Amino acid sequence: MSELQIIHLDKVSFQLKEKQNFEWLLNMGEVFAVFDEQDSGNICFGIETDGIKKFVKYAGAKTKEYTGHPKEAIVRLKKSIPIYKELEHKHLIRLLEYFEVERGYVLVFEWFEGECLHSHWSFPPPHKYTHPASPFYRFKQLSIEQRLKSFKSILEFHLNVEQKHYVAVDFYDGSILYDFTNHLTKICDIDLYKKKPFINTMGRLWGSTRFMSPEEFELGAAIDQRSNVFTLGAIAFGLLGGELDRSLSKWEAGQDRYQAAMKAVKADRCERYATIEEFHMAWESLGK
């Protein structure tokens, strides 16, 4: 493996497998943050100009954690544009513009002052769950009312996903941003969401095992609203309970909601809620 190249841009530095010119980025504003450790083939930046911050997602560089070809990452990023457009929602980060540059492709989003609940590289397990500075740990210290409000935002966005005839793929706590100052939740990184009908042609789909339905490991299985019900139930256990420990003793949101979440994560898909709408209605009926 060739030596990693260190790139310096304004206030940040990062490593790539190959040097690349980022003049186009410097022309957009001052670079104040970099997110360079994803395995998706994308590298992301925070830029600021005239007091306005934006989030820039770029495919085309040979990032240090990506094992594929940059051209594949570019194709995936381009394909995500209509997804962000069609699923536009108050709880989704907002796509502002997109364009081609010399060696890649760029998506520009509105900046959101949130922290990722699965900041894997900064706080890998078990530190994610125990370190006082970990966003997930801090989230779990919030009141149950604040966490229920956050989960409601996630449910509402995925109700929109269902209504637009999409299914969530690769949704996990790394796709959840939380603003601890204003107590707002937004969803990011929906690049792999798929229009229905969607069939599992991989065997093990993209995603975190902690939140994936059994059919997301099954070649030829339909991935649909029942699959997404499972994922959202698993997310509920992550935010309100013991994540993979789904015992009542670890659950903090009352017995009625516990029963609703347990129904959502049934291994037998026929025993789950049939749709996110049904799960959402049941959840909301259990009070504030």
C-alpha cells in the first residue's frame, strides 16, 4: 500500500491515498471541518462564507477507508440527488446544489449544528456508550421526553419515506444528527434509500447489523415497509432502551411503548406492524 498523502486546507488537514487538487472547494469558502473516515468513498467538509455554513459531500478522491474505485462512489452520489429531492422533509438535511468538478462530483447541503449519534471513529464501542463526551452517551442522559421527541422526528420522516414509495436502506444511528442546544433531530446520509419494489440482490445488504431486519440478510427477499418497521423498532430500542438488549428492565419509555417496539422487531415479518403508518399511529396513540 502506498503512503498516505496529507492534504492541508485552511483550518483542516486529512489523509488521502492519492493527492488531489481542492481549489474548487477553497473557492467556495473557508474550510473549517473535515469528515474523512467514512468507508463510502465520500469525503465531507464544513465550509463557511459570509457567516453562512454549508456541508459539502464529495466523491472522486481515493479516501483512506474506501476500498472501491472513486468512479463507483461518484455514480452512487449522483444517484442520491433525486432521493434527497423526492424525500425533502423538515427532518432531513436540505440539499442546496450539486455540480461536477474536474475529478469528481459535489453535493452541497445546508449546515445543521447537530452531532452524529454514532461517531464511530471518535468514540468506537464501548466508548460510544460510556464516554462523557460521546454524543450517544450525552443523548442517553437527556430526559425521556426529549428522546421521545427525537424518535418522533425519525418516525415522521420515515412516514414520509413510505408515502413517497421508498424504503430506507442503511439507516442506523450514524444517520441521526442531534442538536443539543436547540433539541432538534435531523436525518442525514439517505444515499442508499430505494424506490419500491426493492429486492435484496446482495444477501447481506448495506447497514448496521444492530438495526437490520432478518430479510436484509436474505438473498431474494423483498425489502419493504415491514422491513422498515423493524429498523425503526430497533432504533427505538437504541434511543430509549438497551439497544440489542431488548429486556423491559433496560427500557425507559413505559410498558405500552415497550410492547409496541417489541411488535415492530418481531423476527417473523407477518407479526410486525404492516406499515410505518400503522406503527406511527399505534405509537402516537400511547400519549405524549
